[in-house]
Amino acid sequence: MYKADLGQQEPEYSELFASSLKQNGIVVKRKPLKTLQVNMGLLCNQSCHHCHLESGPNRTEIMEKNTVDRILDLLDASPEIQAVDITGGAPEMNPEFRYFVSSLKDLKLEITNRCNLSILQQPGQEGTAFFFKDNQVRLVCSLPCYTAENVNKQRGSNVFEKSVKSLKELNELGYGADGSGLTLDLAYNPLGANLPPDQLLLENDYKIELSKLGIRFNRLLTITNMPIHRFATQLRKQDDLTAYQDLLVTSFNQTNLQNLMCRDLLSVSWDGGIYDCDFNLSLQISVPWKEKSIWEIRAFKNHGEKIAFGDHCFGCTAGAGSSCGGSLERN
């Protein structure tokens, strides 16, 4: 149970975030949709300590072509969707990945791909960086630190070295260069039971340190780790779980509610389930609507104003806030 000053009677763990909103008279509703986030599966070449989806090389959940085609048909019928955010696992490992991206380009949608960088050094991925450029894919690449020691500690042996090689290859193609139109953002996750530091200050540190390696990028996005699944297991082993949960609650910042990503985003899983965000997908918390999969709808739209919240939502509202687009204070 989290500890927080929310009134005389402390709510149960699973009800705390919703109770906090209710007791403070706060109602958070959906806004018009802008972004569709698509999780193409849990297969990944890495098994990161902070991964809220517990992705890895042995996961078999993967999006099939009929699901991809259904999403494309629905997008064609959903003019309000402006952007598609592709994630995983490592989405590049899905056999339908290139077909999906090329089809999205034909629909003239803004395409973002969340890349772990080391995947570009895997056998069979030699042309992936060129494919990104040819399709004008915006990249959000995970790099939890600018030192080899910290990256390899969180992501696995030699991941930093592979990541640096991939970043240099992307830079050679024009990614991260002013005026190129090829956006290369980096994503930071804290190593332990801490909130991310100030995004702009950390971005400056990254640019200084990575420039020493001849690497350039556009922006740094700081993302708060959610105390669920693999990261929660790690915190529990270190006896830090309760302290981290309390930190998220006591750092609650009401101003972040206006910019929560779940207000104008829908997340679709590898099997076609619909969720308010990728974290809800991970916890199998479906949208609070009757229509809960892509097989039950005719277009992507809000089937109601409600959002399914859980206590992990304190992670998005703590401190400067967090989203797939980084700190909410900056967005």
C-alpha cells in the first residue's frame, strides 16, 4: 500500500490514483485522438532491467499480418489520426515491420519508431537504417546513459558499444543533422529508484559527452520507470519497491494531468487489443469501453471520454511528468 496524505482513510493500493483524483475533484477526460501507438510484439534482442513489458529473445508474442492489415484499414478510415508510434519489443524483428512502415508512408502518416539501437547490429538488419531514411521515419532510440558502464549494466554486455556504432551509422545517413528532416531523439530511463533529472539539463550533458564520440542527436526524452513487471521485480529484490512507490505518490504534480499522453493516444497490442497506453497494455487493463479490440471497431476514435487509470499512473504525473514524448513540462 502506498503512503500518501489523501485524507483520513487511506485507499487500498489498487484504488489510490483514482481516489486521489476523486477526492481532489479532478476529472481527466479524453481529447480528440492524434496518435496511434502500435506494439508489434514482445520479441526483442535485449532483456532490459527496466522493461515494463518483460520483452526478450524468448518471447513469442508477435503481431501477424492480418492484424497489421486490419490496423491499416482502420487508419485509412480514421483521418483524425496524425501519427503512428511503433514500439515493441524490438519492432524491427517483426517480419511485417517493413511492410507496415511502407504502408503507413503511403497513408501519409507521421511515423515514429522506438529503436533500441543494438538491434541495428543484429544479423539480417544491415539495411534497416537505410530503410528508416528512405521512409522518413522519426527515431526515438533508447540510450539510458552516455557511459558504457551504466548502459551495459541496465541493458546487457556490449550494448553501449553496439549503440554507439548504430548512432554513428545513423548520423552518416543524416539523422540528427540540422535541416535534414531526419529526427533522431534519444530516450533516457533512470537506472534505479529515482525520478529522471531535469530533461534540458541532462540533454546538455548528453550532447557534450556524446559529441566527444562524434555523435549528434536532436532531443533527449526523459521517461520515468514504472514499478511494474521486470522493474518492480528488481526493486523488490533491492528492497526499494515501497520507497519508490511512495516517491511517485509524494511527487504527484497535478499540472501534468493536462498533458497526459493517454488523453489523445490509443495503444494497440500485437493481438489487436486496445488500451489507453502501453503501460496499461502491459498490465492488460483494457479501455473502459464496450469495444476493446480492433476487430470490434470500424475506425479509431474515442468510444467514450473515460480513461482506465491504475496506481502506475503516478509514474506519469510525478515531478516533471513523463510520457513517451519525454517530460511533460517540456511538451
